[in-house]
Amino acid sequence: MLKKRIIPCLDIKNGRTVKGVNFVDIQDAGDPVALARQYALQGADELVFLDITATIEARATLIQLVEEIAANINIPFTVGGGITSVEQAKALIRAGADKVSVNSAAVKRPELVQELAAEFGSQCVVVAVDTKYEDPDWTVFVSGGRTPTGIKTLDWVKKMEALGAGEILLTSMNNDGTKAGFALDITEAVARNVQIPVIASGGAGTVDHFTELFEQTTASAGLAASIFHYGEIPVPELKSALKTKNIAIR
């Protein structure tokens, strides 16, 4: 059985780490380079960097900041935000990203995922899926959670896997920033419908939330932001607590 991963996420706006609730009410959470260095030292398994306003502002991800973070860490590093072409992805990988994450651009032009996988290999391609439950179904949202697409989440993840995605980063907008726990139902449904790893995001607030995630779903990783940024649950503390519950953690 593959060991589970713990992944801090840096949501970036104007060069700073930020955090919101349900994708709104964005607050400053610190210097991204200092946070990245701290997480690498603490034993985080990977780091995700998402430039959350790149798509809306129609600009490329902050290359210089990516370079700076990459120079300060020695763990796998995924970068997303505003990537619309193989050329942009290439620039980020040159800057030090190990994987690239696409979201809105994949909805707009699904063959982008195919092109990225052909260029870099599926292991470098993460498709981020922002999903929201509105009766009767979970559907996909784009543009930083601002725009509904009407696409059913399960249909979408299966399509992304078929086009060459190597991993799904699934964020429940209903749970995001609430610290009330992960959306276990949709996480497990997605994990069961694809053969690639699924990273669960949105709602982490306690050690128990990670325990539930790994005991009740087949997600490969748990991603969180504010609990790490504000020192509520340091990464080493979380990992050792999970190990005491016999959860196989890296």
C-alpha cells in the first residue's frame, strides 16, 4: 500500500500567501518563501503553489517567486495558476517546479492536458478540480471558484485521467477554509472512479479530519493551508499523530 502524503498549500496573491473561506474573504498568511522553507524542514511530503488570481487577471504565474521557492526546498513542488500552454508550463518547470497544475484552462481546452502529458509525462501533470455541491450533484467551477461550468465532477475527473492527467487535486468549495473536515463522500467517489492518485483539499481543521480522510477514503494525500500557515497543527505533530493511529504516512 502506498504511504499517504501530507501536503501544505501556498495560495498566492500579489506575491503573498493568502487564505480564505469558501474561496472568499481572503486574508494574508505570510511570506511564501519562508513558509515553503519551513514546511520542507518540517518534513512535508510535497508543496503546492497556486497563484489564485492568475486566471482572473489573465497573466502568467509568478516565475521569479517560483524560482525563489524552488531554491529553498528539496521536496516535490507543484505549481499552478494561469497555465494555458506547454510553453508556460516549460518555463515553470525550468524555474524549479516538479509538476504543473491546470484547472480553468483544462476546462476551456481539455486537449491542453494531453499536450502537457505528451511533453512532460503524466507524472508531471496535475489537474486541479474545484467542486461544489449544489443539489442534486457535485459540479466543477473555474476562475478561482467564481464560475460554474455545469460539468459533473465524476465525468470530468474520468475525462482528465483519459487525457493523461497523472493526479487529481480535488478541492471541495463547500468545505474550503471551514476547518469542519474534508468532503469525504465526493473524495471517495472521485478516488474510486479514477486509477490515479487523488489529493483531497478543503476543510482540514484537526488531526481527526486527516484520520477520517485516510480511514474512510482511498485518497492518496491530504492538503491543507491555514492549519499549517498559522501553526495550529505543525506538520511533524500531524504525522506522528497519524502514525499512532496506524496510518501509513511517508
